[in-house]
Amino acid sequence: MAKCKGTRMMDIIFSSEVDITLRTSAYRKIAFRLMPFLMLCYFCAYLDRVNVGFAKLQMINDLHLSEAVYGLGAGIFFIGYFLCEVPSNIILHKVGARRWIARIMITWGILSGCFAFVQTEWQFYVLRFLLGVAEAGLAPGLLLYLTYWFPSYRRARMTVLWFIAIPLSGMIGGPLSGLIMNKMGGVHGWDSWQWMFVIEAIPTVIVGLFVLAVLKDSVQDANWLSNEEKRLVQDELAQDNQHKEGHGSIKDFISDKRLWLLAGIYFCVVMGQYAITFWLPTLIRNSGISDNLHIGLLTSLPYMCAIVVMLLAGRSGDHFRERRWHLIIPMCAGAVALTFATLFASNLTLSLICLCIAASGVLTASSLFWMLPTNFLGGVSAAAGIAGINSFANLAGFCSPFLIGWITTNTGSNAIGMFLITAVLVVGASLVLRVPAKLVNR
């Protein structure tokens, strides 16, 4: 048995030294086949998740909602998300990504369009909760899906590439939402924010149907890879998985302090991420811009900057095989920039520069964080661990808008809420140092 294992290792080493062309061809095919579509899936998810930030500009006045009600409604999405995330990802691992991701996208697309019919604050709360239930499992499911196709030494670039859907949704969705808000008011008796929810929900349902045709559940099912390419990728994934760990029982899983540490770190990252996502249009409006289309165009600038920084950071992380400082530095930069963006709120130029740095730092940290758990968890533990971390951390998606909304309602200023978020980001950055480098630097 030892001899057989040694021979197997020699085959993998031989492959890694000689078959460079085959390896390059295989991963290029996988990247071109899967990544644009996965980005499109997450683009739709994020667009439907955060367009409530633009709807807020008119919706709260039309429905007579307070800032606190909006903050609670925006955040309650994550309660449903929290409750259903782990079960959803385990089901995905059991039944396959193709069918389960299609189910997720179609149901949440329909629910997102239903926001056009909201009339009361309780309807707003219930639909936001159900939207979280429907979407639960998509983000960790796609992260898990990447581990089926890319070994750890290639995964940071692919994870970043997929996460670029977040700034892209802001860059494209901002002007689109602003345009709809400007042009569609009064059409067939509907307000512009109602049209925005319906128009932006339609692509999600369509893409969900395409998932069934485009995605494959495993390397073995990829008819666009040659047998040699399939063998090479499967060998590299097998070698990569030898370094990963599982849990013997649910008790072992729950008592794993490393998972709780990672959940705490990502909680801090997500607090910053959603502070920017949900309040960016408001921060720009506070600097003196009133036209919805202009607000939408200006919100695209921080996201454009974030795309560049995310790509560079992902490439750097894979090149140096270093994961901790590639997370700490963006978190600290985002915290400092968000602080100054708040202080310079009345100066459009300075505020926008700071928001560009803040968005770049926080979104880069959000994507590169996932190199920590995916580099040491495997199998069902990876499915449950990724979902568990994401589920717990996304409670910050509830806390962040709710706290800022509550503080703004009671103080008349969102500055205190933003300062609280920046402090949380710094705490999260300090927690990263407690993650052993040898555990994640691969």
C-alpha cells in the first residue's frame, strides 16, 4: 500500500513538472466555461439583495417608513439567511450544485419581484425574511463549488474573479437603478421603485433556468474536458484534499474553535461590506447630489476601483501563497477610509475618494477571506463549515443596517454608526493574526 501511494505521488509530481501545457489548457477551459456564468449568478443575487438601497430613496416616503424600519427590513433578510444556510449547503453537497443553485435563483427572483406590491412595513419585513430563506446557500454553495474544480493554489484568483460580481452589480446596478427610478415613475400607475424591483428580478429567474444547462456537478461530468485533462485536475484535487480536515461528529464541528474564530473575523468584514452596500447611495446624496441617476453613476466609481484592487490582491495572494496579511491590510485600509469618508461627508470629491478606498479594501477582504476556511476544510465539513461561517457572519448583514438605521433615527446623523463599523473592522483585522499561518498559507 505504501509503495502504491508513493507511486501515486510520483505520478502527480511528474505531472506537475512535465504537463504544463495540459494543466494550463485544463484550467483555462474550466475558468472560461464556469467563471463568467458564476459571476452572472452572483451578480443577479447581489443586485436583487441591495437594490433596496436605491428603493429607499423614494420607498420610505411613499410608504411612510422611518429610517429604523428600513434598517430593520434591510437587515431581517439575514435572519432567514442565517436559519437556512447550513441545511441548504448540505443539501447542495448531496444533490448536486446544478439543481440546487437553479432552485435558489428561481425562487428568490420571484420573491424579489414581489417587493413591487409591498404596502406596509410588515409586508416589507416578511418579504425580506423570505428572500433570505430563498437565497440561503447560494454564496457558500458557489464557494464550495469552486473547491470541486480548482486546487487551493489557484483558488484565490478564481474566488476574487467570482466576487467581482459584487462591485460589478454596484457599478452596473447603480446607474441602472438610478435610471429606472428617474424614468419609470407613474408608468401604468406604478411608482419607480416598484418598477425597479420587477425589472431587476426578471434576469435572475432567466439565469436560474440556464443553470440547469450550463453547470456540471463534477469534473467527471465536464464533456468539454479531455480524459487527460480530467485525470490531471482530479489528481491535483485529490492531492490538495490530502491536507484538508474533516470532523468526526456534529459535536466536533460545533466545538472547533477555529471555525468560531473565522466566523468572528468574517462577521467583522461583513459589517463593513453592508455598511457600504446599503448606505453608499445615502452617503453620496448627503454630499449634495440629489438626482437619482447622478447618484447611481457616482456609486459606480468605488466599485470600479474595487475591481482593480481585488484582481491585484488575488493574484498576489496566490503568487506568494500568503493569506493573512492579504486580509489584514485591506480591512484596515477600508476602516480608515470609511472613517474619513464620514468626516468629509459634505465634500463630494474627498468623500468619493475615501469611499473608493473603503470599497476596495472591504470588498477585497470579503473575497480573500474565503481562502482561510477552504484551504483546510474538506468534504462535508467544507460544505457545513463554509455555510456555518457565512451564516453566522451574515448576521452582520442584519446588525449593520439595523444599527446604522437606529442610530441615524435617534441622533439625526449616520456618522456615529459609521464610526462603530470602522471599529469593528479593526477588531476583525486583529483577530486574523490569531489564525495560524501554517493552516492557511497554501
